[in-house]
Amino acid sequence: MGNGGRAAARERAGRTVLKARRAAAHLVAGRAPASRATGGPGGRRALLAVMALCVLALLPAAWMRFSADGHLRGTADVVRTEVAVVFGAGLWGEEPSPYLARRLDAAAELYETGRTEVVLVTGDNSREEYDEPEAMRRYLVARGVPDHRIVSDYAGFDTWDSCVRARKIFGVDRAVLISQGFHIHRAVTLCRSAGLQAYGIGVDDRHDVSWYAGGAREVLASGKAALDVLLRPDPVFLGEQEEGVTRALESAR
């Protein structure tokens, strides 16, 4: 190698050492070196912003899972509770959806085994042609729960509304809540925030596409739920107090 070749090699080696020193300085200062992948400082800031938004989006769901974990039970070991609350989960025509049917099956089992005396079914009846509570009542009666032991809340438009109405309208202060696993943490957290001493049963179900879609939806719903706990809004429809649960409990004695 001639003198010119050796000089070029020394220059390349010098540049490599200089880059290494600069990278080390960035790491010591707690910064990542600029790269084409991040597009320089602007790219790094955008990446950090996206990461921060992801963390913020997941915080409410993580908080609700942590908050509810100590209050979950199974149908065989749930504490005997006078009232069970079943949340609506959609209809197929005039019949409960498969997810809702699983919830109602669990409620019927609790009644049959004497672990609960009254079932409060709460769902959407905002349109005349769509009546979740009535479909839930029919399903329970067909499975052996007496009609006079079932109480209907026709204005349970979302989980927060159902929890607040159970406490303020129906006078429930202690209940076992029944829903799918992806929803039960939010339900327990919201009902306990609304003043109920609540326990939850997450019913088993197939982990299919709908299940995972429900889990993804919970991330967004948990954000709204956190605002509900913070702001404590009135339900869409509050109305006057009802004695349906009280009368149903009296008939059970």
C-alpha cells in the first residue's frame, strides 16, 4: 500500500473513532444517536410521543384490572348475595346474543344453587323494537328463575348508568355482577365507585375473534370509565326510585 492509501485508511479510521465517541457521549447523556430509522430529532420526538400515548391509553385499563382483581369470584365460590346484576350484551333478533346467554346462564345457576335471590337485568330499551331486559327476563324464566324474582332496568345504556341506577334507583347496596372476563373488571370498578359493595363473576367463553375484539374495545371503554369515576355524571335517564328489588326480596322470604 502506498503513502496515499495509508493516509486514506487513517482518515477512515479517524472518522470511525469520532463517530463511536459521539455515540458514547449521547448514551452517557441519556439520548439515542440520530439515525435514518427515526429521521433525526423530529423522528425521535414523534416516536416518544406515540409511546407516551400508548402508555396513557393503557393506564385506565391497567388500573381497573388492578382495582377489581381482589373482588372476582367463580359461580361455585361467590359469596351468597341477595342480588345478582346481569349487564346487557346485545340481541340476535329478539333473543340474547351468545355472550349475553352465557351471562344469564350463570345467573340462573346462582339462583338454582341458592347463592342469590333476585336477578336485576339491566340493558338498553331506548327503542320500542329493541328490548334487552325483556329478552333477558324471558330467557331466565325459561331456565327456571321465577318471573317475580327478576327485576328489569330498561335504562342501562352503559355500564356506568347501570351501576348508578342499581344504587340510586333500585336501592341495591351489595351485588354480584355477571359479565365476560374482558368486561368484568370495568364493571366491578365502576359499581364499587358508584357505591355498591360489588363482586364479579367473569363467565367462561370461547376466545374467538369476538372475544379479542371485546378486549380491544375495553381499552377505549376504560378511558371513558375513568372519566366517569372522576366526573361522576348522572345517567342518561335517572328517573324516580323504584321498589322492584325490595318487593322481589320480600317475596323471596
